[in-house]
Amino acid sequence: MRVLSLFALPLFIVACNGDDTDDTNDTGSGTDGTEVEGTSVTGSDVAFYSYDTTACSDADTVLRGEADTEDGHWSAARITPSQDMSLEQVRIHLFHDPLDTLLDCEATLPTSVHVYVTSDSAPPADSAPDLVLSVPTAEVNETERVIILPADLELSAGDNVFVAIQVISTSTSATCLRTCPESGGSRNFWSNADARPYSWSAFSDIGLTDTTQFFSIHGTAN
């Protein structure tokens, strides 16, 4: 593994070998807001991604917060659907390797996801989220977490949907996010706080221009 320390914001980026990203249902390719699964026909299944599903076919980096000083901070990605849809699922990819004492990544730690829908290009600093969701537990070797919404959320084409996960970062365990060295830093954000008001920084503003997270939204075309 290769570890880089970023001084503007103490995040770790760790290169890891292998590919355990499950994109078996993905078709085509696209970046922020490009439809890559399903069709635009009303009633069909659609999905939109925070990352390019072709360029990021291999998840070869991991992001976690600095132990203790960034415990509970939030990491977010912007996804912009290109058509009206009923949002039914949010998916994220985590990393699990608790035997690595440098990272202490545990994909089974209880944590939460917030979803914001806005016209702004960055997550809100002091607004309540539109959705508060719990990340389900799963087998440790299953890095993808599928979060089923309790009720559909109606989205319009062009809405900026921010998916944010709270990152546990202690000296003994951490929530680690699967990332890709793809030029998506301007649509990924770090909260710099564990509670509102947040002071969101785009990854591209803190030296992480070529880092994007594996977040996606899934639902039905309207």
C-alpha cells in the first residue's frame, strides 16, 4: 500500500490492489448526472452515479478521516439526474481491512447517511437533510451498501442530490470510503465538522482533484 498525507486537510488516501467493486448491473459509462443504467422510458429503472463507471471500474484507493480530530465528519458527493425520477435506493461502497493497523477500516461500523436535494453546487451548511438514513450492516466482504428509502423521494431533472456519509475515525477503527483516482474532486466534499453548521470543502480545493467516491442513486424514471 501507498499512503499519502494531505496537509490542507488531514485525510489519508491509500492505494490498494484488486477490484471488489460490484458494478455488475451497470451499463455504459458516464460522470456526474449521466444516465448509465436503464432508459428514459417512464417506469423503467434508472441509476445515476457520482463517478465514471468506465474510468472507475477498479476501486483502487481508500479514504478515511484523521483519527479522533475528524471523527464524525461527513463526506459527500453530488449526483445530478438528467431526468425526473422517483428515488428508491442510495448505494455507497466501503472498504474493510481491520487487520491493517494503519487504517483500521471496518465496514461494519454503525453510521448514517444524509441526503440533500438543492439547486446549489455544494451541500448546505446549516440546513436539515431531506433524508436521514441508517447504513445497513452486511457481510464484511460485501463492500457495497444498498440503502432502501422508507418512501420514494421525487427528483426533477437537474436537481443536485448530495449523498453524505458520517465517517467514524478513531485510533482503533474507521469508516473507510472506496474511491477512484478520477477527476471528480469538484463534486466531492468534506464537512470539516461533525455537526451543523458545516464548512464544506470541495476535494479539488484541498488537493484531492483526482478523487471521487463510489456513490449512486437508483429508482424509477418518471
